[in-house]
Amino acid sequence: MVHRLSGPLPDPTADAGYGEHPPRVGFFTDTSVCIGCKACQVACKEWNALPADGPGPDVDVLELTGQSYDNTGALGASTYRHVAFIEQRVPARTVDLGMPAVDARAEATEVRWLMSSDVCKHCTHAACLDVCPTGALIRTEHGTVLVQQDVCNGCGYCIPACPYGVIDQRPGDGRAFKCTMCHDRLGAGLMPACATACPTGSIQFGPLDELRERADERLRVLQQRGEPGARLYGHDPADGVGGDGAFFLLLDEPEVYGLPPDPVVTTRDLPSMWRHAAVAALTVAGTVAAAFLRRSR
């Protein structure tokens, strides 16, 4: 499910046909220092000129979803960054003041806030790339996964193919949209808007190999400080998607953050399915040919 560093990441950029190319880049999101300010969410919307979230284009209101201070709910065609707010009741960290307990049977609790900025994972093995019939989804020279809007025909095949539920179609448009990792900024030597706006360093951007080493060290520090629930998610190249181009340090189980515990590339069985289909087709063709020969005799 979530593991420590277990080996080098594959090179999907080279697999996509690029010869010499820049190092693969991505995001490391350290949720332990996220303060839920939504600066990343706002910067993403402003830079990418994304429509506002709300009840509709004719209503000038920003509504909350009922899930704490969350106003977007999930990633979508108009939300490339989603800041999740999770409130938990946990045992209180008490300090002995030398005073008798009022009720020894009562367990003291406190509210713990978990906040995390979610984004497209830019998977190493991206099922959305496998199923796109027009070539609208491509692997870029930076190792990211990009939707070319002028090529997308709105078929929607990529939406159920994504194991994270990231890609979506925009009402009234029909094409697929998701995080581009600010591809235009990368080409100009700039960081993505969300990482630039993050005031705490929760969203870190850079070469993936460097980020993974940094994440390992951060995990070690947190565990030494008494955070046994700290774990890395999307970090292991041996997981079901070959490791993510955007991975996370979490303080609880992935499900708490709305993340699938064991994501798997949904097209992993396609090669064997095609092989079985080919064998079946050859068998049928052989049977028909044999029957035709018998009738001819």
C-alpha cells in the first residue's frame, strides 16, 4: 500500500520516445505542514484561467460543501488542485500538572486537523494514455501527462481509466481536463503556480529523484518525533502504477484523505486480454476453415 523507497523509478519519458530529455519532475506534497490556506488552489485557478466552483455561472456565491472548509469537494475539470480538510477526534496529548483527574473513566480527546492539497498524480504507468483513441493524452519531455485540448474529442474513455478519479469533463464543453503541471511554465524554466504560491513548503517541486530522497528524510524525522502514522503514498515504484509523479507524505491512512489505498493501473491486463483474444480468434478461424474443408470434400 505505502512503502519506503525500494528502487529507481522507471523512465516513462524515454519509453515515450524521447532521446535526450530533462530529468523527470513532479510534486512532493508534505501534508504535515499544510495549513489549508488554499493559496495553491487559487494560484492554479488564476494561472490556468479555470472557471470558478459554485452553484452556477449566474450566481456570484462561493459555497462550502459541508465538509469543513472545503469548497470544491474533489478534483475535477475546473479544479486541478483540491485542498481537503479532515477533522478527527483523537486522544488528547495531556500534560501532568499534578492535579487530580475529575473523572478517571473519561478519555480526554482533542480535534486534529489533517489538510492536504491533492492533484493529478502523473502516473508512471498512466492508463489514461493507454485508452485515448486520438492521441490527445501525451507524455511530455518532463515526464508529465498532458491533455491536448485541440485533439481531445470528448469520448471520455480516460475518465474511468484513471485509478484516482482525477480526469473529468467540463459541462457545456465535453472535453477532458486535468492538471498540466503548468506545462507552459515548465517550458519557460518556472515552477508550477501552486508550488510557487505555497507559503509553508508543503508543495515541493523538482526532479523526482531528489524529491524522493527528501521525502525519505522527512518521513524519518516525523517518525522520530512521535508520528507513527506518517507514511509515504505514491512513492514506491513497485506499487500498482509504477510510482507517481506527484506523491504525498500522509499522517493517516490514504482513505482518510480520500485516496485509494491500493491504486492499480486499470489497463494492466490489456496485453494478456489481447493475447487471449488473438488465440480465440485463431481458434475460431481454424474451426471455420476445417469445417469448410470438410464440406468441400
